[in-house]
Amino acid sequence: MRKIAVLNQKGGVGKTTTVANIGAALAAMGQRVLVIDLDPQSHLTIHLGLEPEKIDAGAYKVLTQSAKLEEQIMMVRPNLWLLPANIHLVGAESELVSVVGREIILREAMAQAEDDFDYLIIDCAPSLGLLTLNALAAAEEILIPLQPHFLALQGFGKLLQTVDLVNKRINPRLKVKGILLCIFDSRASLPKEVKADIEQFLTNARGTGSAWSDAQVLPVYIRRNIKLAEAPSHGKTIFEYDASCHGAEDYRKVAEYMAGKVESAPAVKQETPSVEIKEITPPESNEANSVSPQTEQV
């Protein structure tokens, strides 16, 4: 089973949209997919057509009450299962603050379902607290959705530093595998400049042994598409809402790429960036740092 955490500490960059639609696309390809909502806002649960306040089961019970994962998940589409979230997840961090091994609860819960699914995709909260730490301890791959403008890159280095600490101290198998550019406008120069800067940063990391040394910007990207913003309000994936739109086409290509169905896809022509991104700097190792539920919330 491939275990993927979709992570970015900045909200509104397309994490939930990416989890819902990649999960749906992989399920449509015949893969057995489990998606997990670890965001107290429950956006993934809503996106897939459920009302969080009416759901008693979910991630909260798995994390705080030792509930069995298989008893808390529900099939929401053919080949697609969801571990939902509701408002109770807000209190999970404070309830677990004194629990020994609190950062690996989800990983231990997943152990029994290891052979039941082909993909596990986790929608992380837009913060670096205990919920996200559980996701990183359970996952082996990280996919970072990113809007290609400079403000969206703020904190990118801090995010990588957290991943590096988790990789060294909790989960040595955790690696950043890809950067997915969302709301990409190929007609504008700025997105292409940002993309080139990120690719240069990742190229410089090759062979360093860092948690992102093998990462790449995916050669497929998500174009700006209003249908992607409309679909969640109807409780539908983009393929159910408008299967012919650019958003559906793009997420289908991303899923095919992740599943190895295609080796490459049309990419944006690279141009030499005219500015530097100061935030993207390789984090230095600091043994004084620690990963804990008290990690700064963003």
C-alpha cells in the first residue's frame, strides 16, 4: 500500500481538492483507495457528500478512543473509502497531550489495514501540530500542493524542516516525493518563474540525503478552473460534477502519473526566473529542535 500525506501548512492551496479528486480518479482506475480526513474543518468529508455533524464514527475515535480503523471507515464511492472527520477532532490534540506514543497512533491503527488498500491518502490540517504529526508518522510519501506565487511559498522551508525532523526521529521512510502546482496559469510569467525556482532548489538537493532529495515538481499541473471550486458545495468530485472540464482532465492526468500509467505529461516550458525565493533554503539540522504537539500552529 502506498501511503501519501498531502501537506501544506498554508490553507487554501488545494489540499482537500487534491485528495478528493486524486482518490476518486485512482478508485475509478480500479485501485482500492482509503482517504483520511485529519482536518477538524472536515472539508474532505463535506467534499465527498457527507455531513460531519451527523457522523459519529471517524478519525477522532481512532486517535482518542483506540477504535478500530475498519469500524470507523465508510465506503463513499466504488473502491473509495473515507475515514471522516467532525468537530470533535478539534479536541484531539489537547486530549492526547499526555499520552505516550501519541504521534504514532494513526500508524498503529493503519497496521491492520495494510493489505486491504492500494492507496492511503491523508488530507492534513493546515498546521504542524499533533494531527499532522500523526499523518507524517503513518505516511511514506508527501505530496505538497502549491500555488505558484511567492506568498504561497512563505514557510516552505519551515515545512521541509519539520518533515526532516520527522524523517530523522520518528519515520525514516518518510520522503517528499512531489510538488503539485495548483491554480496554474501558463499564460502568466510569474507561475513559470516560481516553478523554475522550485525545480532549481530541488535539483540542488539531489544527493544530499535530505527527506526531499528525490522530490520533483510533477510534470502535470492543475489549471485554474472554477468547476473545481464549485464541486465541493455539491458534495461531488470533479468527475461527478463536470467530467469534461479542465479540472477533471488535470486530476485524471495526475492520478495516471502517480499510478505509473504515463511516464511523463506535457509540462510548462521553463524560463529562467528573474527573482529569488528567499524562503526556499535548505533547513539546517538542529538537535535542539524537537517535534511535539506544541509545534507552532500556522
